[in-house]
Amino acid sequence: MQILNIDNATVYRGPTKVFSDLNLAIDFGENTAIVGPNGAGKTTLLKLLAREIYPSTGNVQIFGKDRWNVWELRKRLGLVSPDLQQNYAMSAKGASVVLSGFHSSVDIYGHQTFTAEQLKVAESVLNDLKIDHLCNTPFSSMSTGEQRRHLLGRALVNDPEALVLDEPTNGLDLPSIFQYLETVRRLMQSGKTVILVTHHIHEIPPEITQVVLMKHGKIISHGSKEKNLNNESLSELFDCQIKVANFNGYYQVVPA
């Protein structure tokens, strides 16, 4: 079964045509990085996945369906993005951030209820992500990395079949980057399918097997890391001369 199937989609944001006849398919178990410079169309692609926008022509199917109750979709496709982090309720306490995933809300509210099983799951996620000590800490008082881990926990409480991570290490210091990537690696190793959207080559973990290169609203290549994470492909993608190095499954880039 496919997580995502985009078939000849033309997509507008306002009056601007972002995609014309876009085609992209991602299967279960196919851990994928979608890489491109600013303006490539990555944000619009994420909005398609989140069902915030729909194509004017063509078809976008998620888990084999082109129409979703967005609250039901959130239980199967976990999305963590800088937009969510920026717009999340700053007064929410750590435990509430994780629990809010059950209702796809930006805090928990009086009318929302949780079963004993849901409370147990949230506690387990807090422990697994090593953020249980922040249960009563307001979101606004957390570091960027701590906020990011809580939002990951918010997605994980539903045990989604796939995770979409947008620029997951943007704004994190080195220890937080290493910690976050190690968590993402464990999720993939346990069988979770991850779609990672980025322009940072260093945050592509070794477990990623497929890379999609996007530029100016087009897919210019879709294939293995060996095919796409090399000097020639990335130099063309970013319009500058790049040299690529591989260290223990991680890729790094420097000016050529």
C-alpha cells in the first residue's frame, strides 16, 4: 500500500501555480527524504499532505483515499513542522502537549477527556522521549529541542503508520540535533515509515533509503541516496558547486 500517490496534480496557492502535472509515489516502508532549495515547493507539498490545500486538477491520495476527515488522518499520519511549533499554545504544559495529539489540538481543554489507556500511552511516550521531567513546564519555557521532542510525542501517541518531519533539526544546537536524529533513527528501525522534508543534507539519517529532489515545483529525480546525494546531483539542485562526503551513513556537503 502507498502512503502517498500524487497523480498529474496541478496545485495553486492563491494565484500562483506551484505544481503542474506533479507525480510522486511513496510506499510503506520507504523512508524518504524530500530535498530541495527554498522555493522548490516543499511547503506546498506538506500542505497537500496535511489536506490544507487540494489540487485544482489531478489527484492526491493518502493511504489510498483522496478525501479525509482531517482528524482521522492525523491518527495515521503524524506531522511535525516549524509552523506547528510556532503556532502551538505557549502556555501548554509538557504533558498536555503530548496528550493534545489525541484531539489534534494545540493544548488540552476542559471538554476533552482521556481514557486511562490514553494517559498510560502519553506517559510511556514522555518516558521514551526522555521529556517526562518537563511534564509541568510551559511550552514557552522549553528550549527549541525540548519543544520539538514534545511535538514529536504529540504525533506518536496515536501510533501513526507514518511520520512527516519538516526541517526536523532546524534551530537546534549540536547535542539536540544528535539526540533528535537518534530518536528518529530508532523509530525507523522499529518499523515506522518516515518522510523527511529538508534542505539540510546533514539531517538525513542512514535509515533513509529514497531521496526525492525538488526544484521550481518539479521532481527532478527520485531514487536511491547513491543516485541523488552526490556532487553532480546536488550541485545541479542548489545551483552551486558542491562536494559530498559520506561518514557512517550520514552525508555532509562542502563547497567544491
